[in-house]
Amino acid sequence: MSYARTSLKGVMFYDSRRAHNGVTLFTPLDGKGAWLVDMMGRLVNHWAMDYTPGCDATLLPNGNLLYAGKVTNGPLVDLEGAGGILMEVDWEANVVWEYKDPYLHHTFARTKNGNTLILKWVEVPDDIAIRVKGGDPNTECAGVMWGDAIQEITADGKVVWEWLAHKHFDPDITPHCPICPRSTWTHANAVSELPDGNILASFAQINTIAIIDKHTGNIKWQWGPWDGVDKGQSNLAHQHCPTILDNGNILVFDNGMHPGCSGWGFSRVLEVNPKTNAIVWVYGGGEDETCLFYSSMLGSCQRLPNGNTLICEGTTGRIFEVTPRTDLVWEFSNNLPSYELYPAQTRSHMVCSAYRYGMDYSGLKGSVSMPIAREAAPDTTVRGEENVKARLARLGY
């Protein structure tokens, strides 16, 4: 059965028997802070921050929020994903730790040893930049092409490990997206620590995800870029949010932006076996009820403990959960109107990312309990199972 887009606000569909119950954290692109809602769309917590999001926020096991903010006066503030400040705040949004660097961008990851992985822009040396194929000509940033550094920092801000993308990707065989500006080359937008201590990262402008050996810096495995041949179907296009699963596979949000150098595509969420490079599960791809699923930028995906998948369709502000058979079991629309706007800018409902936390998550202990008898998030309509039949009737079923 297909589910049409509507103007409904908040929770639009909820199958409590098949959904993974918990609370959902989301970060609106045009807001200042992060929101946590229960399965009915009721407000659990709102962290009001002084900065709009750089791209991401996560709830730590200690109950604090780790939030990437965007400064307004950095040297590269106009680049997509620009940040500048990383903040850890408690439940009441009091700052307990922060790290500032004008070249921070996109996202981060707290490591098992308590350090933090960050993404930074660094200049690509001229002798390498001139060899990078692709990109819209003469669109460098003040004549400079920027690349990526992945750094590990301690709580006091000391850099204890660094990896430079331009030292490990060969520009002769790693082309830039031919349609996008040449201001950035690899354009990292995700980083995480794997159970074995190695690093998983996403590089959007070269349509590649990779596993980096933490000790040698060598790329142990990569998927992409697509060379026009089958090559294991690794035709990613500006992807986001690769994560390792318990079975060793990798889940990734494939935005489908500029696929095959065209201007329009369709999004997919893929589960990939890194041993065989085979796609073993897919949501989306322009078929059946998933044909409207598309987010040209932003987006996230998360495999839940019950086997379902939480998906954030970033540009529409739609967050939803599907079963392994792709049945819809929960759907939320970010139409909240209470976010501050940039000057002279139309309100956007875009969401950077979304993550579900079960009620047994350590970061929630002592903070919330189920059921949550709290107010609804501003100007939303709480819709549960009792309203599903009415909604389907409006859709013609």
C-alpha cells in the first residue's frame, strides 16, 4: 500500500505492534538546537542552542547531547556543511564541553576512549588539486580547493591522530562530481569508529564510502566511485550516514543526487556486504510506493534493534520507520513552526538527521519514562493508531 504525502503535522502513522518504540532525536536545519519526541510526537525535550546546526546531533550514553553548531563569521561559512563549534550540553542545555575550530564541518563521533573524531577542511596542495578531474570549472573557493582531515581530539582539544584524504585518494582515478563546484574535493560528511577501532567515513563529492585502517592510514575497503560499469552496483551519489551493522554489513543513505552526472535522481537506503560488495537490502530506488522518496542532500538511516530501519528524508523533513519488507510502521513530518529563521529567509522544514533511542538506552535513564505524559511539540497534532483508519480513508483506502 502506498502512503501519499499530506500536510499533516507531527506523527502521521504509527503501528505500535511493529515499530521499535522509543524516542526520536532530530535536528532541524533552520532551527537552533535539537528536539526529542516520543512515538506520538509529544515533546520529550528541546535543547535550545545559540547556534544553528552544522549538520548533526546525537544523544550520548551519559545523557548529554553532542551538537555540531555553525558559526556565522568563519572563513568558510558559505560552504555546505560548515560548522565551527562542537558542544556537549546536559539535559537542560548547559554547556559542559566545547571545541572551536573555524574549519570544522558536518559531523563528529565520540570514541570508546572518550575522545572525539572530527572533520576539518584543509587545503588540497596545488599539485594535487590541478590533477582532480571533474567539477564545475573555476569554482574554487578564492582559488583554493579544500579537502578533508579526520582528526581525533582529546577532551582538552589536543590532536592525537590525523588522516588527510588527499594523501590517500588518487586524483587520477577519484574524480570530483562533474556538476558540483570545485570548492571542495572529497567533501567528507560522516565519520564513525568501528568496533575494531578502524574508521568508517563518507566522501560525498567523490561518491565513496571507505574504511580506514587506524594504525596505517591505508584505505582497507572502499565502495565507489562508480566508473560506469557494474562494479558491484557501487553507484553511490552524494551519500550520507554509513554505519556498521551487527552482522558486519554497512547501511548507507544514498541520496541519488547527480547519478551518472545527471541533475535529478532518486534516493535509496542500502545495506551492503563489504566482503562481496553486494547490496543485500534496499529501500527506495524509484519503484512502487518508494518512488517519491528523494532527498538531494542531508538524510540519515539507522538499523533498529528489532530489524526495522529509521530513515530521515532530510529535504522534506520526513522521518519514518520501515520493516525489513519495507512496510511503513511509523511516520513523522517536521512541520513545527517555532524555529527561528535566518534573516529574510523562508522557513524550511528540512531535517539534518534523526536517531531513535529505545527506552532502555543509558542516556535516557533518570530523564524520561514511558508513557510520556508531556505536551505535544508546538503546533503538532498527536496522531496514534486510533486515527490511522481516518487517515487512510482520506487517502482513498
